[in-house]
Amino acid sequence: MRITRAQRNAVAEKITSLERSFYGRGPRNVKVSVSDDDPISLVVLSLDSLTVADAVLSERGRQDAVISHHEALHEATKADFLEAIEEIVGEPVSAYLAQVHPNTGYAVRVFVFSDLGDFDDPDADNA
């Protein structure tokens, strides 16, 4: 499996679009990197991804609320991000992880592609 530069660019554009759609604003910049080894991981780093409300909460010591808010958003929008990445890359995602740093506004999404199957599916045959 190989993820091309054109696919990485498409991923950056799609992540920006999805974040803008779900958060009311997009990140200032998105960086996409890909590992060379199996399992292949596609890492998307969004810069300045906090909303105004997130920034106010963080500045006033409520980083826990920012993290909880983003965890809920990540879970609610997971299928949208997976569908978009799988369409661009042409391979199923085995694992998806997402987190935001409440002070810096860095948000990271990791998409793992592996022959081991879907790590989120407890009924998947991983033998």
C-alpha cells in the first residue's frame, strides 16, 4: 500500500472541510504525514483547531471541558472522517484515534491501515 502526495493533499483539504463543517471554522493549517512501515499510519495534524468557546474554556482553566467536548465530537463524527479517508486512500482503516490539546489547539487524527483487520470490531477475525 502506498499513499501518494496527491492523496495526502486531498486528505488535508477534506479534513479542513470536515472540521469547518462540524466546528464552524477550519484549522489554520493541516499537515499530513505517512509512515513507511507496516502498519501504515496516516497522521493528520490540524493547527489552531480550537473554537472561540474552546479557547475561553482553556484560558479559564477548564481544559477538561475542552477535551471532553472534542472527545464527544470525535466520536460523533468518526464515521464521516473514516468514510472520507477510505474514499481518498482506497483502503479500509483498521484503527482511528483522535485527540486535541486544549492549550495549543493542536489536533491530531491517526488513521492506521493494517492487514490485521478492524481493531475497533471485537468480532473481527484477527487470527
